Amino acid sequence: MHGRALALVVPLVVSSLAVAEERPTDAYLDQTRDRWTTVARKIWETPEIAMQEKKSAQALAEVLQKEGFKVTWGVGGEPTAFVATAGTGAPTIAFLAEYDALPSLSQKAGTATRSAVVENGPGHGCGHNLLGTAATAAAVAANRERQSRKLAGTIQLFGTPAEEVLFGKTFMVRDGAFKSTDAVLAWHPDDQNRVANRARLAAAASEVEFFGRSAHAAAAPWAGRSALDALMLFDHAMALMREHVKPTARIHRVIQEGGVVANVIPDHTRAEYWVRDATDQSVQELLARMRKAADGAAMATETRAQVKLLFSVRDVVDNPALDAVVQKELERVGPPVYDAQDLAFARALQKELGAEPAGMAQKVSPYTAKNGNTASSDIGEVSAAVPLSELAVATRPLGTVAHHWVQTSCAAHPIGFKGMLVAAKVLAASGVDLLSDPAVVAAAKADFLKATDGKPYQSPLAADAKPQASR
């Protein structure tokens, strides 16, 4: 049914947009290529993890301010979140920028073997230095064309922190950051060139703590009640639960506190558990089962359990009308063009990982249902509040994955920069298409209302929840 509806909507939307070989936004981005490469490299060289992205966010905000955008900081109660705005009136078209790095993924650029710049240091293993820079470049290019053509409308660039811990955008949405936005254009580094319309996994994270009673482990162990015993029992229960979940579900965790010394019975332990599945409803069911397991472990060990929800994000709401615009521009711009050195480097990386030496994706994938990966993202919350389309452009070799040193290596290499420029061109031209054609924006809103059954957005966060960096 969804596929039949798509077949009816997409040709209608595409036919309303004039196709040109090159757009003014393309020419501007080609002329300023070095500017964007410099910004992306600057962010790559100072990787900052979630909620610590002061330099990264500032690097993008400074560019936007120089281009006449008004920048407002602290959106959603997050110091490193901002919204940059240019223009007036409707429609309001937004771009999403991310810029947080990942812990322990430091890697020298352009190297095909594991070699950290800083041992155990952070690195852009998801390519967010490219992501944020391309989104910023697209916003600037689209705004310049808006001004030159005297188009009505507003352009926004949302600087969104903490995507890697999946809550940055969730707080921004909860606090009304997107209330005046008509459509959102996003992108992510990938190993393919495609419109990403495959549902990402909904996800939630909880901090699980156990409180016991300490005692001397040799002289009076009977006087203690071990919080570590409780955590171990709870972890075993969660491991057994894996047999009884849907094939689409994922459960993973990290123990953050397990005690201090072996001869003192721990009175406090703490861990972080993530659950994911294809739908938010299924994730909520997994959370309920997790809470029961925690209570059961506490009862069995005569300790006390506390389960605190850290974040929750839903699966992405697809928007065929917006997807059609982005697909058209992706096909017009075409995939990144690589030289022999780029392809040799890609194959060297693949060889290092034991993958097929297929090089880089050198074509645009046709628009089909369920294109893309299933990794979770807080863009799911944005898509539940406003129409959204997500683009994927190759910035790493075929068959490689994000959250890996390979992406860090490519994120400050011509492979990454070429993909970044393609993404900027596609997003900028798509943004201008939306400013130029009210019918497309109306179609996107109609798709959104249909997909959400017209129900207003409800945040998964408590009204008094506050963003906090991981401990």
C-alpha cells in the first residue's frame, strides 16, 4: 500500500520541478570548495564528544554569522546547540548539522592501517565533521540564491549536538525548536549514494543502578548486600531475554561502576543499557521488561534498583514527497568522482579489513523502499514533528561501516571531502526547490499528516528532563 501511494505521489512532485544541468548553488559550492574543506578539516582536527562540542559548533556558527544568519545559542537547554536563521516568511526550510565525535576513534587521516592521532582519543568515526560542514554550506548556498532571486521564505540551520548519544535533537524538538519549520533536509555519510528512507531503529537508553550495603568481604560478608551481585544477576536476566525478543531487537550495555576493591562488598553499581527495535512501541515493551528484570534482581539480592530513562528516539517517519525532491537532485548532481589515488586508498582500506576490494560507490542508487541502514538516530524525533528527508552520500569505501576508524581516516581525505561537496549541492538545490514551489511543501505536509494520522507530536522526555553529558 505504501509503495503504491509512493508511485502516485513521486512523479507528480518531480514533474513540477524544472530539471537543469547545473544550478547556481552548484557553481557557488564549486567556487568555494576550499572554504568548506578547511572548515571540515578544522572540526576533524579538534574532535569533541557529545555535549562538549564548543569549538565544532562555533566553527559552523561563525561561518553562518558572516553570511548574515542570525544565530541563537542554547536551543533545547543545550549549550552547544544553536539555530541560525536568514530570510522571512513562508516556507521555512531547515537543514540539520551534526558535529559530535566518538570516543576512542582517533585515527590519522588517509592511513589504511589502525594508527591513532591520540591514543584512545576521540575521532570523527561517523563523519560528522563532513555532515555539519555540508549542511552549513548548503544553507549558505541556498540563502544566496534566495537573495539573488528575491524568493520569499526562511532558511534555518539547526546545529544539533550529541547525536551519538541520541538525545541532542530530542530536547530541541521537545522545547519547540522546529515549531515554525515547514520541512527539514538532512544527510549522513555512508558507503552508498541514495535517499535513505529505510526505517531506522527506535531506541532508548536507561541508567540502571543498584544500591546495597557494604561490609568487609572476609570478616563479615553476611553483613553486606552486594550491589554487584544484583547487577550481575540483572545482566544475566537481560542476556537470557535475548532469546525471547524479536529478530529486529537489539540489547547492549556497558558497566560504568562495579565497585572499588574486591575485599569490600560494593554498595553501589551503575550500568547503561540500550534497547532498540523497529518501532517505538516495541522499544517501550522492552523497557518495561527491563524494569521487571531490575526489580527481580534487587529482590533476589536484597538490594534496591533504580532505572532512569536517559533518552528515547523513535523510528524515522518517511516522507515520499520530500524524498522525490532529494532523489531528483541527487540524480542530477551525480555521485562523487574519484581519481586513481582515491580508489587505491579505498581498496587498501578494504584489504586491511578483509573486505572485497570493490572501491567506492560510483553510481546513484535508484529510489526504492527501505534504502539505507537501520542505525538509530535522533532525526527520528525531528521527523515525528515536521516533514523530513534524509540523504546518504558515499564518504567511505563500499562494505565499510560507520563508528569505525576507517570513517575517521576518510573524513579528512579527498574521499570524504568529495562526498561532502556532493551532499552540499544536493541539499542546497533541494532547499531552493522547496522555496520555489509551494506545491511541493504542501505535498510534504500532506504526506506527514497521513503518516502521523494527524496526531500532534509528543515528546518521550519528561517535562523536567535536562540534557547531560555521559558520566
